[in-house]
Amino acid sequence: MTTAAELATRLTEWTVATMEAAERHHLPGWRLPRAFAGHEVGADVRADVCFTLTHLAEAGVAEVGGRDLDEVLVGLLGGVDGSSTHTFFSYRIAETLRRAGPFGGNPLVAGLSDAQRHELEVAVDSSDWLELLDAGVLPRNYAAVLARCEQGRLDLGLTDDTTRLDALTGRVAEVLGENPRRALDDSNDRVGRYDIYTADVWLFCQPLAPRIGPVWADGLRAALDLVATVGARDGSAVAWGRSVGDLAAALTLELGALAVADGHDPDRAGLWLRRAADAAETVMAGFDPDGVSTAHRHRNQDGYRGPARRLQLTFDLLGKVAWAAGALQRCPADLVAAPVAEAYPDGEAWVPFEDARPAGAWAHRSTGADLVVPFVGITRSHYLPAPVQPGTWEVPIDRDLPTWTPLVTAGLGRYTAGGLPTSVEHGPRSLTATWDGYPVSGRGLDGDDPGPPLEGTRTARLTVEGRSLVLDDHLTFAQAPRTVSLAVPEVAERPLCVEWECGTGHATTTVTVDGLAEWRTPTSELARVHQIDLDPGTDLRYRARVTPLLRVGSTEPDHHYSRSLYGPMADRVVVGPPPVGWRAQGGATRFRDCDLLHLHWPEWLAFDDLAAHEAIIAELADHDVPVVWTAHNLTPHQKRPEAFDAIYAAWAAAARGVIHHSAWGEALMRERYAFSPECLHEVIPHGHFGGLWADAGLPDRAEAERRLGLPPAPLRIGVVGAPRAEKLVQEVLDGVAASGRDDVQLVCWSLGDDDVVPDDPRIAVASRYEMVHPAAYATRLAACDVLALVFSPDGEMLATGAGADAVGLGLPVLRSDWGYLVETLGDAGIAAGHTATSIAATLDGLTPDVLAAAREAALVRREAVAWDRLAPRTADLFDAVVLARHD
């Protein structure tokens, strides 16, 4: 588990390493390029590089790339172009200089020429932007930006007149204090532009807090409450609107660091440290090895942060990480991050942004469902009332592409049910919103006149049912429009099951959109769009039930058992590598992409290392990833109870669900190990492997004989599979030798080291076990009329795959009285005991009728244990475990 000190160190070291990588690849000798991939590099990049280095210096870093950090800063500051440095970048240059003291005598400028010093004085002065702020051209939060510029000039001694700063901070206090809910509508026309800046403005104003007064502390608490409620598992503070993606994660990192460093939310310090750590992982995962952000590759940012600002965004993010690292150094070093379940607790809330209008956000987080729906006053794609949760619910960024809201065309216009609703009603696990009129779709941020809305109404009810989100939509129009459709986007690698209901004429389809730039989001690419296209009318109703497929990390995704099971579940489950163990992929963020771990053979995860197993179990619990264990074995075949009993016991205690292949096996398993009272146990038989061997090239019996060089035999008995301590191969060999029949032939490919082959011509094959190609194994099975599965009834095995081979090919089985075989084979098994004497007696009394009846029973059993019958039961258990994991 992460401590504050560990996170601070990691962030500092990572930022230094990333800055050094950027210097090696793109900024040799800290020379900033004038162009980068077809775009001019502006003064903003230089300011952000300086600011990042400043935060590193404040965090105790003295060198970068083997050079003195301040020496690097002097070189960068000497290249500042004052006239092109303004607003955000003015205060960043000012605060870079301020660390070393007042401007006069500042060691960072002492060696610069008069002309260079003049450029710096011009750079930190953005007073000429006040006219644009007064004219309403700039968003209202720019009052805080210009206030920080003035504060910087005052701190540097470049002015001693506080008149402008007092006016600006008074203006900031007025803007921040006008809404009693402390939520900032950042638009100048009061359209209701609530987004990431509703929270970010309070963090941004922290250096101005003493001048702003008590409203700042109130606002910061409101911002923390907002992000605690709507924040996403990937660290996104706010997942809709502008500046989301990695910037939203960076905001959570900064807010979390500030909260724990300065005690702003002491009751939730562990929560904020976990949120900060999760956000840090997202930001760090979003960089290439060359030190440049990947925010524009295979994903998009909103328009004003497009590819032209790629380098600026890179160093903006690095500066935020460096600042957070320094803040975390002020925390109690031993503060520990809360587990995921505590950091993202279940809950549901309507978060109002205003008292007078129904502006707000609906946040729902429960076992199996996690989403936020904004209700704000913009009709661009990333502000519409659509569910957002990075990794599952995503929408196109900054487009005229409505999702989860109807796209209506009439006349020459495109309309949607966006903007602030007329009313909102919040109920348990549901929310109903109404709109009067359909505004023009794709309306921008400020100042545009989109024209009148289309006359009509929309009533939309969103309900969470288990893991599904259900939309019930009712649309009315004064006149039938030309088209009415609704699109549900699907994130790559997170497929959705979308079920439509509509009582009037319609068509549904799924459209592939991966690779199309317009369907990218700030965090990923959208792969498909599920669409309903309605026959136009004046009164339309439809329902969409949308269920994300479960993301299952399997410890053995490539085993033939797993492939047979997971294929028929493809409509409900996406299977990938596990987040733990030697197969793990995806780095530190992999846990949030895994809803459940499917454990097969525990020993294959960390072998006989109990401490490693316990660490894996603790990590899964910390990240709230439940475990479903398919109990193939009671203990590993190695028979080392001193090593493996404790390992199996640890996994038993951790499991939230266990699949047993027989009721007999369940009883044995539960007698040996202690399971949690909340653990769900389900008996789901082992599926048959008939299709697997057919696909491998199953020949007929005669061809199999030819390939194997076997002499003809009326009745051929086969022994296949690996030797096991419980597998009584010697008794089968001796039983055949003791039989009085002359029409039987034994083929055995399962000899163990201690087995002795009798001198008997009826034993046509007796070879040591070795792994063979599937086609060779299928040929061996095809040559047999009966399989002999003789296991000790008192052993420690729970199942055998050879039984699945026999059932899959409709082969009768000579079986012992082992509980697993008795239960799972039923009448397909012919009782033969487990001694040479009983086996010989069974062979001597075996009649064609008995064989025929067993063969027929095997075929019946094959239908019962077909994978397409078993897979839904497995998926049902997965669902049940995920939905119950916090109960």
C-alpha cells in the first residue's frame, strides 16, 4: 500500500526522469525547438518547462541530467520573449523567479543582459489583458489568472502598488462567492458551463487565499466534496467538458496532495492519498519513453488543446506532478492510502450546482455500476447528459455528435435534448429529467447564437439495474422531424451489450467507428456505435438497456479448458490476462481494467512462495478485485502439503466465489479449507472436449489404428493422461493381464516411473507419458472403444480432464468408485473397482449391451455438459460475485 512519502518520492523521480528523456530526445542542451511536428512552439512551452523545474527545485531536486537545475533555468529564462508570454505563462515565469527572491539581485537573472531582464519584466506583466476580461471575451476565471500575475509582480518587487491586485482579488472573491453552493459557472452568458473548472478554480486560487478570504476555504471544501462524489477510478476529477483526460487526473493528484498536505479534509486523508496515487498512475501511463505526452495519440483533446499544444500539455502535466510531489512532502510520511473500496465508496447523489435551476450531476457508484451524468448548459458532445466514466462510458470530445441524447434533424438544423433541463427528479438508483424544446446541437462555449430550439419535449429516465444502465426515452414534437436517432458509443476493449425496445417503426444497427478521429475521446478510442433509427413521428418512445461486458482477468487464458469455457461467454465476458502473477500485463493501471480475477491453478501464479501468494492476495483486496476460483484440484499434484496447504488455504479465505466440478468435490474442498461466509459456491460440471479434439483432426477408428500401427481388436481399452499419485495404472495393466478374455486390447500412454508392464500380448502399447500435439492425442482417443479411468477413491484429486475426453467422444468408461467419476459420468461409467481383481472381473463380465448402454449414456451426458450450457452458469456466478463484493 502506498504511503505519502513513497508517492512523493516516486513522483519526483518520475518527473526528473521524464524531463531528462524529453531533453535527450527533443530539447538537446535545453534548447527549446521552434517547431514541433508541424506546429510552431510558443512561449507557453518555455514557461511550463521553467515552472516544472521550479517545482522540482521546491521538492528538493538540485540537478537534472547531470546539470545544476538553476543553471538550466538561467539559460531558459534568458530566452523568454516578453511580448508573447501572457496570462497563465506570465504568472509561471513570475513564480519561477520568485523562488530565488526579488527581481533586483535575483540570482536567476543576475547574469542576464539588460535586454533579457527587460523581456522578463514584460513577460510577467499581463495587465493589458484586463481590457479583454472586462469586455467578457475571457472566461471569468481569468480574473484569478491575472491576479496571480499581479501577485507575482508584487512579490518580485516590480511594483509596490496593490491597487490592481486588490481589485482583481476582490473580483475573484465576488465571482467565487456569488453562488452559495460554491460552484463556478465559467460562462459569461450564464449558460451553465459547469465542468472541471468548477473544482479547479479553488486549487488555482490557493496562492491567493489570504487575499480572497473565507470564501476560499468554503469553496475548496465544496470542490473536494464534488470530486469525491463524481471522481472516477482512473483519477479523473471531472470526466465531462473541457480539459479532461490526463488533465482531469492531474487535478485529482493536485487536489489530493493539497488536501492531505494541509489538512483540508482530515477525515478522508486516506481516500485522497489513494485518489492521488490512482491519478498519478494515469498521468504517468500517458507518456511515451521520449518524455512527450500521448494525450493526442489514438485519443483527442478538446479543440483549444489540440496537437499544436502537444509540448505545452506535456510540460503542463509534468509541472502539476512536480507540484504535487512537493506538496506530498509536507504530509505525515506514514500516511497510508485507503483501499480502493474505501476510496471509491458506493453511493448515489444528485449534486446540484445551483439553487434556481436544475443544473447539476447525477453520480452513481455501486457494485457493478459506476457513472456520472452531467446536466449542464452546453450542447457539444462532451457536455451532453450522457454517462461518463473513463474506460466504460465515454463520449466524443468537443464535437457535434450527440450520444445518449437524441439527434434530431428538421429543416436545415441539427438538434438534441441538451442544455439545462426543465426539471430533474432523483429517485433510488434512478433519475428523470425533462426538457422543453430541442436546442441546436453542438453549441459552443460562449457568445454564439445558435438560433431557436425545435419545439417539443423530452422525458428521459435513467435507471441502474444491477450492472445495466437503462434509458427510457419519451420524445414529443410539434411536427414530425426528418430524422430521429440515438447513439450509444462503445469503448474499445470494453464491449457493450445493447438491447433495444421500441413499439413503433425503427431499425437498430451497430457501426464500426474505430480509427475515425471524430469518435475519439480524451482517454481512448471509441470502437463502435450502437444506434436506433426511429421512423419519425410526433410521439416516440424507446428503451435501451446497456450492460458492459465483464472484464475477467484469467490466470490461465490460453489453457484448452479456458478457451473452451470462455468462447461461449463472449457475449457477456471479455477475458484478458490477469492483473497479478507472471502473466500480468498493463502496469499499475491494470487493476482498474479488471472486474474479477478467475483463478485456476493457484500454484501457477507464484509457485510455492507463500509470501508471494499472500502479497498477490493483499494487492487484489487492496484494489477491490474479487476472486472466483475454479477448484480443479484439492492440492497440487506435487503432493507437498507443507508448502501448498497454506497457499490453498490463503486463496480459499480470499475467494468470493468457487466453482466446483462436482458436489462430491465441493464437500471435500470445504472440509479441507475454510472459506469466507460470503463466498458463493456453485457446482458447475467440467465441460466436454469433443469439439476440441474434432477440431484437432479426429480420424475414424480404422485410420487411427493405421496411424498408430495397432493390430485390429474387437475391444480396445485406452489409458490416457498424465500419471498421478491417485491414478492406478498398474492395477489396469494387471487387471487386463488377469482377464480371461482374448478379444480385448489395452493401449496405455500413461506409464509412470514405477509401473511394471506385464508380459501379455493383449497390451499393445505401454509407453511412458509425454505431452503430444493435440492431433496426436485425438488420434489416440479415436483408436479406443473404452477408456479406463481407475483412480483411488481415497486420493486428493477433485477432477480429471480425461473424463471430459471420454464424454466428448461418447466413449464408455471403466471407472473406479472415485466420487468424482461416479457423480459426473453417471451411467456412462461402468463400475470396475480399483484393484486388478475387480478390473479383471469387470472385463470378463462386460457385454455388448452394457457397453452400448454406457455409450448411449455418454452421448446424453455430452449434451448436458456442452460448454454453451455451462458458460452462462459461469457468467451468472461472475455477475453474482461482482454485484455482491461489498455486501
